[in-house]
Amino acid sequence: MAIVRDYVRPLPAPPTTEPAHEPHDPVPRRSLLSQAELLQQAERLAGADEVSLRGVRTILTALTEFEGQTWQQRWENADCQDPGNDWKDQLGSPWKGIRLNRARFESANGIADLIALDVIRPSYTWLRNARPRFHRIRENRNPEFFARMKEHGSGLDVRQSNVGNGLTVMTKVLAHTGLSVNDLRPEHLLDYREYQLERKQKPDGLTYVWSMLKDLGVFDSSIPGLLQLVAVKRPGVEEMVDSYGIQSQPVRDMLVRYLKTREISVDYSTLRWMVYELVKNFWLDVEAHNPGANSLRLSFEEGRAWLSRFMQGSITTKHRTLFMVRGLYLDIAAWATDDAYWAEWAAPPFLTREDTAGANKNKRRTQARIHQRIRDLSPILPRLLESTDKELKDAQAILAAAMAVEQGQEFEHQGVTYRRREMSRSRKSWPRGSGRVWVTGGEFERRVDLTQREESCFWSWALTNTLNETGVRIEELVEITTHAFSIYRLPDTGEALPLLQIVPSKTDRERILLISPELAHVFAQVKRRVSTPDGRVPLAVRYDSAERTYSQPLPHLFQLRCGSERRTMSPEWARIAIKDAINRSGLRDENGDEYKFTPHDFRRLFATSALAAGLPIHILAKLMGHQNISTTQGYAAVHDEDTHRHFRGFLDRRRALRPAEDYLEPTEAEINEFHEHFKKRKVELGSCGRAYNTPCIHEHACIRCPVLRPDPAQRPRLKELIEALEDRKMEAEQRGWLGELEGIDISLNAAREKLARMARQVSLGVPSFPSGPKD
């Protein structure tokens, strides 16, 4: 399938200097003090000792050999900021002749103390290359804030590495700018981000720092998130068209004007497809094979040649392109009667109705494949729902067992021994752990994050059940907020009915759905999961990947924590969660391949189930948000049993038209015979499901018989039979009775299948609706 390109403006050439933003105060606060005054202040620093004071004294003495009115000027004149130089060598190697360890400690502690005192403001390049002792800088530069920062990360269960990177980022920004935390502004962090990106390095920890400063009140809460602020704005029509490089300026201007005219009536996603189809697939190919073309008036040969080349291509959505190209010609012809500009571009379309007629056949084939897919997935859906529920309970149980022991200790779960791993600090002064539980042992060959595993199982369970109960589009699901819930009271009885409001999406059709008890349970669990300790659902911004826009902060229900930020679940993330659920369930088809469920499959299954239960199609169309009933009809797949049921109904209606005397009343003997037949169906493990008045064709081998209906009350008896068969199989293997093994295996497999069928969850589906009023 063709992919619409993601238009990104080219980045400007990286500058050769540090970011242009000026520090809060161009002169460091203590850069004008004398050496003696600085030594006195260095003595009062946390962790000051003889080693650090010797380092401060040595560095200041070496800097006096360079010109400058301040210590910062002398530092810069010594070329210590140059990334290609060792700053100690630039100072004249003042530690020459001293033991290496002593020189290393004195220089590291001395320069860290001078930075903490705001005597020297190093560049980001120097901080990246020299790697001073950041923890020592933090101990003497806003230590209370850094303590709050660690508590903030621990309270939000942010990953250890994320908080550690954030501490480093904050230390670098404060060291470079010389500011206190309360004087920081968003542009200072953007300067650091620009510096990192210019060197093609990811600014790790910056997103956490940004949200942390908002949470702690340093930044105003109205400031957008970092990703939202720096996101590439969606391009306009001119930018999208120009990105393909059309050679003919008149044609370029015409296409821009046409697309701008259509822009009002279509969404942005459709507009991007129109640019791709009309510019990339159509006009660029015309220009490539007809140099100098500057008009839509193509000859018959030129038009058919383009069609031939295009139909031989690998694009699977060919009819969409043909419709858009033909629509371009027809639109211009219609507009030419009102606007003289379009008159000079009007031309007869080289594509005829016959060229696009194959779309209906292709649509019917696609619909047939989808219907067969739904028929295949229908019996699998209850097993998937059962699997997600079981996986969630198992994940929560083992997580609770692991959290009940200390790190490094072993624990037992369902007879298997595991060990909770102890997570140590990866760097000095980084916060220890992040509240996540890691274990090894049992089925886990490598250490596993049980916290993440339980979260993955939960969202898979929540998504599959919500889609199954509502039939909403995945884009509509991720837009659900706490404002979407309401209560309607019946005027007669006063009964409260919970309702879910689905906001307008694809077809701009708002609708209201009744919340079932099962769905209410799912929503309650999701709300409990995302709520803060005070019971409030945090505000989150949703990014619409189709429209390339951000929403206002709203209490979205399906939101995730990414680092320290709350982000609304994306449709792609939801698809991955459903795929993970299928993978964990182990569901396979007859070829051994994994079943594939998409979010839209749940919507089709919902429509099929509702229609099969007797819900009128025009009511279902309202629930689905369809403007046309024919669209709803295309969603519902017809099963064989539906065909049989409707045919039997047809026979019943036709028989009702015949005289009653044509149907004889059964005699008492016939009724007794009928009852006796069903009494004979009762067997050891349940009842026989063979047709009336037919003999047993399986020679009374009930345990193998596919029409046996097992009775759940006979599970203990069936387990005894399975154990007996296993003993017989073991005896046959020991005695070499190979002729018996095949028969025992057939009986054993059939018995196990019937035992599993007894325990299998049965979906009752949507309640059926009465066909008419009761008498």
C-alpha cells in the first residue's frame, strides 16, 4: 500500500557557536571577587575539605596568568572552553609533578566548587566533554530543589534512568546559565535541546525535566508540554505540493488552488491523500513521460499511456487514484461556469466511467473477504476475552506475591519459586529504584518487569472488553473522557441508566450508548488505574495523528504515563496491545498461524452479533454512527446458522397459510414414543445430540462422539476416565501393545476436549428483541 509522506520542514544548518540565548546575568555573580574572598566562600560549601580547597586555589592561581577583568573572562581567554583542548593543559598544567590520583581529585573537586559558586559558567560542550562532578555541584547549588526533584520522580514511579538523566540536565542548565531554579524559563531548556539536536544527540531526560518543573510550580501550568511545543506544525497545501517538485509553475498553481478549494470540505487526512494521489501518482508521472506538459488537456494516447503505466504499478488502492483524477476533471468543468479562472483549465476527462467501474467489483470482493474473516473470528472472540481475563488475574497475582517480599528474596507462586531482583543505583546520587518489580525464575529465563507486564495485561483486557461491548471505532475509544458519562432516569420507574456519549469523529455523528454492567466494570477499573491518590483523573493532551493537531487538556480515560507525562493512548498503541493479547493467548488457526484481530474487527463482530440477535438494522446504524443503512449492512457477516434460521422461519410462515386440517394431531402413542426417545439420550457423561428417531452410528463410543453434550456436573467422572485412559496408555507402552495406543490416544484427546468444553466460557451475546408487542 502506498504511504503518504510525512512532510517535515528541513532543519536550518547547525551554527558553529553555542546557542544564542544570553544568560540571565552575563557576568557570573562571584566572578568579580578576589581569590581570598572566593577561598573563604569555598570553605563554607558542603563537602569542603583540604583537597577541594587546594583544587580551588590551584585553578584560581593558574587563571591569574591570563588576561581578563573577571574569572570568567580569564577562563575563556585560556581557551578552556575549546572542545579540542584539555582544560588542565590550557591552564599550564598546574598539577604537573603531582601524583595522578591527587591531581584528579583536586582538579575535579576544585572546578565543581567554582561552578557551584557561579564563578565560572562553562559551555555545554565543556560540560559534555569534561564531565565534572555533577553531584558535588548539586550539593551546593539549590540542594533543596534537587531533593524535591528526587522525591517527585519516586512519587510518580518514573524510571530510575529517566530521573537520573533529568538531574544531569538540570545540573548542566544551571551551571551554564548561572541561574537559580526559580529564574529558569522555558527558553533556557529549549536552548539546551537545540544544542543537543545540532549535534544529533537525543536530549535524554529533558521531557521529564520540563513536566517536573511544571508540577513543582517553577513553570506555569498553562505552558504546553515539550513535545507539543516543539512538534512540527502541519504543513499547508503549498508546502505539501512543493515538496514533490512540480516543474510546471502554472500547473503547480492550479493544483494548489484546486486543493485549497477542496480543503474546506474534507478533513486533513483526506487532503494529504489528495495531494499524494493528484501530484505524486498523477501529474509527476505525466511530466516525467511528457516533458514540457503544462495543461490538463492530454491527448487520448497520453491519457491511456498514463493509465496503462499506473495500472501496472504495485499500488493496491488504484481505484481511489482513478476516482480522484476523474473528480479533478469533473470539478474543474463544473466550476468553470462560475469562475473564469477554471475555464482555461477545463478539459474533457480522459478517464471514463468504464475505467472506474471495476471499483464495485473490487469492493464486493473485499467485503466478501472481510465477511469470511468475521465468520472465522466469531468463535475465537469468547476465547480471547477469556484469555485476557485470565492473563490479567495471573499477572496481578504474581505481582502481589512479589511485592510482599523484600528485594533479593525468593517467593513462591502456584508452586513455582521466583526471586525478586534487587535493582542497584547505576550512578552516584541517582535515586534508587523506581517502584517497579523485577523477578527471575520459573518460566522467566531472563529478568522480567512484572509491573510493566501487569500493566500490559490490564490494558489489553480493558481495550478488548470495551471494543467488544461498544463497537466503537478505535479513534473514538481513545477520545473518551470522564465528561462522556451521564445518568438518565426513566420517567415512569425512576430507574437510573448509565449512558456513554461518543463524540463526533469520522462521520461527525454524535451518539449515545447504554453502558452494560460489564462495561461499567471495565470503566471503573480503568478510572481507578489512571486516577491520582485523591481520586481525580489527570488532564492529558491527545494528539490526533490524522489531523496533526493537539487537543485541549481533558480528563481522558485511556491515558498512559510516559516518563513523567500523561499522554492519551494512541490508536497504534492500542493495536499493539491487542496484538500482545493474541500472542499471550496462544490462539492459532488450523495452519498454526496466529490469529489477527484489529480494533475494527471488534466493530464488525459487534454489528454481526447485534443483527443476529434481532436488533433492527436502522437502530444498529444509529449505534454504529452510520449515516447510511447500507454501510451497516456491509459490516454484518451472515453465518450459516443465520441462513438456516431464516429459512426455517420462512417455512413456518408458509405453513401457516395452509389449512389446519392438513396437519394431523399426534397420537398419544406417538407422543410417548417421542418422549422415550429423548430419555434414551441420557448417557454417563451427559446427553446425546443425535437427530430424532435416528440410531447411534458411533457404536455407543460416547467419549469419542462429537455430538455428545457433556454435562458440567459430570466433570469429576470425566477426570476419572481421563486418568484411567492415561494409565491404560502407560501400560500399553510398557507392554508393547502398539495396536492399542492409537485407539487410546483418540479416546484421550476426545475426553480432554470435552473437559475443556465444560470449563469454556460461553458468550450469551446481545439479548434478543421481541418481534412485536405482547398480547
